Amino acid sequence: MRTPWTGVGTALVTPFTKTGELDETAVRRLGRRQMDAGVHFLVPCGTTGESPTLTLAERLRIVELLVDEAAGKMPILAGAGGYNTREVIHLAGEMKKVGASGLLSVTPYYNKPTQEGLFQHYRAIAESTTLPIVVYNVPGRTGVNIEVHTLARLAAIPNIAGVKEASGNMTQMCEVCRAVPSSFIVLSGDDVLALPLMAVGGHGVISVASNEIPAEMVRMVEAAERNSFAAARAIHAHILPLMQVNFIEANPVPVKAAMAAMGLLEEIYRLPMVSPKAESKEKIVRVLKDLNLVNNPAFA
């Protein structure tokens, strides 16, 4: 049996209707597509899901829909983070009520707490819930880095199960793998670095690219899990342009534009996110065509 939160977890985009409302039918359809492709868990209501623009009711509804669609066959790691510890604790409780299997909790952003403040923040959340927590370290967005010694302290808290490491610092990622217990799950927060991280002891990826190519991401990660690194490298090389173009502009703008070109959703964002520049969209579509992924006649 697979250890929870290992392998490929998709940082699921949030589909909206043309009027800007949550597209519940599309949430179910996208979730089902992920399950059919063999993805190991879903991660809704994160940055890729435009979580800062979602109401509490919408966040809970998304998780509720995916839990229902999964029917116990796939765990849901729901986004529940922020800089107000009390609010995060409340959100964690609400996510548990609607059936989330675990929580992905981004570090407090903007206010830049100390390392001790980060530790106390996560300890308070962990003490408030029985759900497993995956800490999300993405200093490029939050302005604060969870240092290795702090993460090692957090790893000793029973229901802090792992980390989504998106520092982009490969040396730090190596140090994390060395410093934490083998049971502590270290996931890449960057698709491009998932394979290198697994080579030094990482356990998989919370992926943006798996929104577009879930089966390919699963094949790459499962090959690495089997130590079939030649096969994994071949897949990595093939899909590298897509993993890169997904960040040609701020996430999730490129991935949603790509998914629209693939015929998977309406290209609708909530402000302050807007459609990519024309030259960016041209590059996105060019990569998709090279991978034979364009299914929307408007982009053919």
C-alpha cells in the first residue's frame, strides 16, 4: 500500500464559469480526469487554485465535491494556510468537516515571522487537529524561508507529516532530506526539480504540470520510485518544456491558458490574475502542439 502523500499530488486549478462563478461541474470533471490518470492525491485550494480569491464557502465546496468524486479512493490534501494562526486553525477544522484527508499549509506570508514564530504557528495548528499536515515552504512567494533546523523540529510533531519544498534551493532540499526522519515526506514544489529531489531521497511532487499531463507525471515519478532513473530522465526531458512554460508568467495563468487550449476548461481568472500576454500564449500553444496536446479548435 502506498504511503499517503507520496507520489504525484496535483495542485488542482479552480475552474470558473464565464460569469466568474465556481464551475462545480468542471471541478468534478477535472478531479475525475486526475483519478482516471492514476494521480496519487489531489491538492485543491492552493495558490494554483487561486485560493486568495476564493471565499471560505467556495473552498469548502471544492473540497466537498472532490471528496464525493473520490469516494474514498483518493486522499484530498486541502489548502489551509495563511498568516493568521487562529484563522488557519478555524479553516483546518472546517476542512476536516467536509472530508479532507490532510492539510497543505503555506507559511505565513508578508509579515515574515521568525523561525521560532514559524515553529509555534505550525505547532498550534497541529495541536488543533488530528489531520496530517504538509508544511508548504515557498519563500519566493511568502518572503520567509523555513530553515532546515526548524523543519527538523517540526518533523518531530506527530501529525506534521511532510513538507512541500519549493525554495528552489537544491542544496537546502538535499539538507532537508538528510535532516528529517525517513518517515517524514519530502515533496518537491517545483515540477522541474521533482526528479533531482527524488534522487536524493524525496518522495514525489505536488505538481502544476499534472493538471495538463497527469499520466506522464505519474509515469516519471513511479519510475523514479522504482529506481528506474533512465526511464524517468527520458520522460523528464520530454516534458521539460511544458514544465518550464507553465511559469512563463505567474502561476496559475499559464497552466489555465494551456488547459483552455487543451479543451479542459474555460480560460477564466479572478483578478488580479488576467490572461497571459499574446507572446506568452503563443509560446504556451507552441509547446502544447509539440506535445500533441492541443484539442481546442480555436488554438489549432
